Amino acid sequence: MTALGGQHQDHEDRDQHQASDGQRVRKLLQSDGNGTGRHRCGKDTPVAETLSLPGFVDAHSHGFQRALRGRTGGGDFWAWRELMLAEAERQTPESVRRGYVDVYRELRAAGYTAVGEFHYLGFDEALAAVEAAAEARVRIVLLLAAYARGGLPRFRQDSVADYLRQLEALRDRGISVGLAPHSVRACPADWLEEIGRYAQVEKLPVHVHADEQPREIEECLAEHGLRPIELLERTGCLGERTTVVHATHADDSELDLLVGAGARICACPTTEANLGDGFLPVDRVCTRGIGICIGSDSNVRIDPLEELRELEGVARRQTGRRNVISTETLLCFGADEGAGSLGLEQWDDVEVDLSHPSLRGVEDAFEALVSGCGADVFA
């Protein structure tokens, strides 16, 4: 189980969530005491001095969407989606291989050392994404999207059995994978049921978009009489290996279902802001002890520290208080929770340049890293 469960009312209690799949950040900070993080950032810090941290984990990426950065036209999510579909239609294995190397190098330079690529462009393009990650020295988990309806023809499989055959073909090549029913819009209930059964038997991660947009919720209610997370629970797709991407408009009953299942939420704050999705109910999520990981998603910005600051910033605006989520917990969200979401037990460290101007003279490198630095502090 990844969530503590129950209603935690005070700041200290609700800040105690830990990822059962890895506690590297907490172990590092708790063993630090009065050591490296607090006393190695003086004005005379040697230029070469660095601090090792567990690398950040990007639990939700669509690499090809990086090509849409800077498109600041009007409209809503659905208007942007038309641009995204047009970009997806242009992709080939060659363009994915070339473009994703650049994206993954950006991820690596920004402090991410592992990525969950939520992929719906086709099988050969999936292999190209894996090759790109290897070249960029980023550990990848290929989250192969199941798509029964909607989107583009290239996204869709003929049946859920066909989808699982594709997933098995990736596994046969030694590729780390997760199941990714794209959404309750794209997958009917019988697909979700079969995917949930397979994931349970094979002990694989399940990632799914849910509650990102009000229209999605309205359509799910009209078809099933259930909200998206309720449908995931009803079909057996909600468990301790499940990560719900966004959950922006999840209500309290859905959040309680996540607690009961031990599921996580993947928040993608820079993308959610760019698309006008809304705000994750961060304080209500943390109060329940639900694990949060982060994703670069559309890759409009690639900076894990910015994603974490946005999470804390949203929580401050929602509560009218400062320091709603501790630095320790934010760093766990950025690393351990992402690794747990992808089923990773090992992923690379990242080096922080303590001589960087953003860190010179600070009393606590960890606090300063999260609250006041950009990704250029990583060596």
C-alpha cells in the first residue's frame, strides 16, 4: 500500500506519507543531520563541490508534444487537442527517435534520470522511444496506451487482446512496461476489466488519465452512471500499482477510493496550467495521505523543481498558508513516488552544483533547492 489512509488533520501527520517502493530521499535527508545539506553551501564552497540526490522521476511524458511548445493561441484544452492530434499524425519511427533523444537529453540535464513514456503512436515508434532513452542515458518504462475508440486510427488496437499482444512483444524484448488504458473516453468497461486482470496477475503498473476535464466526467456519467475514478474502481483498474494522471477535478468520494486502493496521483502542474485544466486539490489529496508523483506531460517546460514548486504553490493558494508540504515530502514526490509509480527499484542519482549562485550562502541546500532554484543547478 502506498497511502497511509485515514483523515490526517494536522500538518505534521499528513506530511508523513512514504512510498513503500523506495524511500531514498527520506533516508538521505534523515541521515544528513547537521551535515552535507546544511553546511556545504557557504560563500567559499569549492567550485567542484556537489551534492548527490536520487534523480527525479518523470512519471508521465508525451515526448512528441514537446514540438508544441510556444503555441500560445487561444481556445481551451479541446482546441489544443486538435493541434496535438495533427502533430501525432506526423510522427514516424525516425522522427520519434530523433525528437525523443532531444527531449530525454533535456530531461537528463534537468535532473530527471527516469521517465514513464505514455505512448500511443504505434509499436515501431515505441521501440524508437526506447532507443532514444538509451542514447540519452535515461531509464525508461514504456507505458503502452490502450485505445479502443476516439483519437486517431494509429492510436487504436483492434481489440484488448491485440493490445496485450503488443505489450507482450515489448516485454519479450526486455523492455520495462506498464499498462496504460488511455482514459475512460478511449477504453470501454470491458477493456478496463481485462487490463485490470492482466495487471493484477503480472504485477505491472497501470497508468490512466482521469478527471482532467469536466467534459470527460460528464461523458463518463452519461455512459456509465459513474465518475471516471469510480469506473476504474468498478472495473478492477484501481489498485496499489495504479497511477491516476491529473485527477484535477476528482471529488472527495473519488479521492477516498484512491485511499482505499493505495493508488497514486501523477500531477503535471506546468502542463495543467498551460492547458487551463484547473487545480489539483492538493491539500485534500495530502490530507488523505495519497501519494503524488510528477510528470512533465506535454513537456512545455522541463524542470522538476518547477513542478514541485507549483504543487506547493497551489496548496498555499488553496489553504492560505505557507509550507503546506515539507521540503522532504516534495523531494519524495519528485523521486521515490515516481519510482514507485513506475515499479522502479533502481534509478540513477543526480548531482547538485553547490557552487551555483542560487545556492551560495544558503543555510539549507535542500530547502533552497526546492524553493528557489531552477534545473540549471544540476551538474
